[in-house]
Amino acid sequence: MTSAVGSGIQMEESLWRTFTSLLDGPSTARGVATRLGRPVATVVRNLNHLQAHGLVCETGTDRVGHHIERVYRLPEGAVRVKDERALGLAFHETERGLTLASFNGLPSAAGMVSVCVPREQAAGIMRRLQQLREDIEALQQEGGDVKVSFFLAGWTED
Amino acid sequence: MELYTTGYLDNGLGFLIAPRPGAHLIHLAAYLDHGVKDEREQENGISHLLEHVLFNPNNLTGAQGKQWQALAKSGARIEAFTGKEHTRLGLSCLPRDLPKVMAFTADLLRNPKVTKQALEHERKIVLDEIHRKRNRPEFLWTLVEEALYAPPYGMSILGPPDIVSQLNLKQMRQRALDACTPERTRLVIAGKVDSSTVRLIEEHFEDWSAPPLHTEYRPVEIVPQLIGVPSRSERVTLYLSCPGPALGDPDRPAAEVFGALFGGGLRSRMFQRLREERQLAYAAQGGSSHWRRSGYLFMAVDLARERVPEAFRTLMELIQEVQDSPPGEEETDETREGFALKALQESEGPGLATKLAQHWLNDEVYFPTRAARMYRQVSAADVKAAAAYLNPQQMAMVGIGLDEGELADLLEVVV
């Protein structure tokens, strides 16, 4: 997953939807609003909020008729999802990303892995997974072309 | 028939002379292609403060002061204005005083004087103007532009007090030199005047030189936002706006006609629905505003706090309705004729100079008869197409009496 530095932002659903819509690539606020079927002004509000927390950045402008509109993208790096309400959406986005990867003929070794572990081991395993993610990130060049997104998360089964 | 004399001097200064039969006075206006559009965020308000410093006659000293005193004794009047796209210095005088007024105008523009005394004097006045306008709801409609556009068009003309307080003498002097150049200047002279005035223009401005302009053209940026100005008042004012065509856009006359049909006057659809049929608001109006580089359609509703959700929903339904069943030929006929008449009426009043200048800054010549003809050519189909500019999804909102969250909730629920 591309993107960065969560810093205490409360990812309520509308923010999260705005954020994840940029996983498809850079877009104007109007583009995001059209994808989500929401008013541009509320998407702009979300983008400003995300930008203030370093989760979205600007990447130039697009010409639309006689006007221009700002283009937003996710920053380089990784996102730490800390709000469990966002988990379902993150899960959905990962599934969607894998489907797209498969559709586009990207490495077939990618797949969804779900492992059930005892509660007392969970924290340690999560730390090791995070270390693995940092190792993977260290392999990437700045601005490199990321082809497959990995989603690392722990959750408790009912 | 409208007959103008237009031209450019070699230094880039443009002039337009518009004789008006039966006029008793001459109106000379120097329009500088300089305004908020030329400001950076950290110097927002500099154009307006500069206009005060340069053109308030009370600040004029030395030869300029004496020139003005002599003109004032003859009844000459002076006024100035700063907008998003231009700064205006206007003078009205008797025809016999035109040579003196031309000399005075040339001196003001060619030798712009920014003194420390004038700067500090005007700064206090401008800061007071800012506070006055920020604290009175009737002036807050300008927020509609701040809600729709990114800087510089989304910045206020007056600027924030903290920036205006910090603008220094060096910045102001440099800005005066940047703003007052022949290339940026358009002279519009209307009234009891004839084409021989060209010689007077040449005499005073031909040897004016300045380094060529290298300003980068940057299209206007649209960023619809929500601006709330919360209060505990029982009254709320909503201002809504959508991007629209610019002054020179072929869609503009139809957008104006549509704006008037939708929100102009007591018979408009907005007024009829919100006030007369549903009694949801005391005032409900709309229209359009057009600059050289952009334009917008706006709606304003003044109402009781508890009626906001219903009124907003009703307004959104009305927008949908007007797009599904737009005004027909008959309804359009009457409104476009009203605009045609207004264009012709303007040619007989002082508003003509402003219209002429607004277009002349775009290097276009404005003829009231041609404008009237353009309005008369607007068809019901054109109005239907213009209705599409009113798109709630791309709407900016200002709520006087509401906070940003309340505005977001309104918009999310309805759109």
C-alpha cells in the first residue's frame, strides 16, 4: 500500500473513503467526488483534513475547461491503520487491489493470507509483520512503481 | 450608432474614447490590469491598500497636491476602486478641464508616490474597513467567492488584518511600480469628448516606459469549500455558488438570463417557491457574476434557523426541477428582453465607462447595441444548457450563522 505517516487522525468513514479512492491513482477533488457520488465541497474538506495530517499531498493541477483544479495523490510510504472501524474498508480495498493485480496479469504469487493465532502471540507476530513491511519498504526506490499492495492487519474473530 | 476611437500607444497603453451626445461632463477612468489576481497569499490586501495610498487625494503632496486642489475648485471628482482583476482611478470633470485632468492622471500613474505618512494613514483606515466589513453580515456575501475559488481569486480584496498590518514601505513602493505601467493601463474616456483627445493622450503618455511585463498566465482554480460563520442568532443566511462562464464566454448571456429567471426578482422561481409558496425564507435571490477569467452563479437565502434543512432541500429540488423542465420560450423572452433593455440603458448612464473598461481590459470593445443583440439571441435551448452550470455536486457554501459541520451535513444529506 502506498502512503504515509498517520499522526493521530480519526479515520471516520467519509475520510477513509476519500483516502482509499486515491489508491486508484491521483485525482482532482471533483474526480474523487464523482467516484464516490458525493459533493465536491465535502471531499475538499476531507482532502484538506488528510493533507494537514500528511496522508494526502498535492501533485500539480489539471485543466478543466477554462479553470484548473488541484490534483491530489497519496504520499510515498506506508499507512498505519489504527482505527478498527476502517478495517473492513481496508480489507475490501486489499481484495479489490488483488483482483485488479490478477486482472492485469501481475505476479500470481500474491494472495490473501489469513492466519489464526492465540491472543498472547498476536502482538509479537504483528511486530514481526511490521518489521517485514519495513524491510520491504527499504527495498523500494523513492517514487518506484508499486505493482502489488500488501495489507497487514490483525483482528479478533467473533 | 456607437462610434468609439480605440488604439494603443507603442508602449502598450490602450485607450478608448466614447463620445456621448448630449453629455455635459467627461469621465476619464484609468483601469490598471492589477488586482487581487496579482497578489500572493502572504501579501493579500496589498492592491487595495495601494489604491488608498496612491489615489486618496488627501495623501497628495507637492505638485500633485496642487494640481488636485485646482481641479477640485472646478468641481472635479475623483474615485478609486480595487477588484479581483483591476484597479480603477476615475475622474469626472467639465470638458474645459480635460487637459488638466489628463496631466494629473498621467502624473499619478507615471510617478506613483508611496510615502511613509500616507501608508500609515491609510493602513489605519483600511484596517478599520476590514473590521467593519467582517462584523456586519451584509458584507459577508463576498465569502461566496472565497468559498468557490483557490487563491488568488479566492482571497478577499481587503486582505486579512495581520497581513495588512505588516505590509512595509519597500513592498508598497515596489508594488506601485509593478502596478502602474503603460502595458497594464487602459484609459477610458466617455462623455463630451471627441477623437481629437488622442493627441492629448499621446502628449501625456507616449514617452512613458517601463520594463515589459513577464507575468505568468495562470488559469483560475476552482476549489468548492464550506465556510461557516457560526453565531447564536435565530437568523441564518446561506450563500451558495457554482462555477460559471467568464465574461467573454459565449455561454455568458444565457447564464445571465438563466440566473435571473431562477433567482432575480419577485417573479423568479426561487422567490416564488421559497417565499411565496412555502414561506420558508424572507429573502431568496440568485444571479450570476462574471469576470474576465471566470464567473459563477449564486443563490442567497435569508431565513430562520429552524427552517434551514427544509429550505435547503426545497432549493435542491427546485434546481433539479429547473434542469428537468427548464424555462420555455415565453419565460425566456421576457427576461432576455429585460437584459437587452438594461444593456441599452447602461449606455445612457455612468455605468457605460465601467462596462467599456471591463471589456477593454480584455482588449475587446463593448457596444451596448451588440450586447443587447446577444441577449436577444439567447434561446430557451441556450437557457436550458446554462441551467447545467447550477450543479449542486460542485457547489460551494457559506453559512452565516452556521458552522462548517452543519453545512457539510446539509450538503451530504441532500446531494
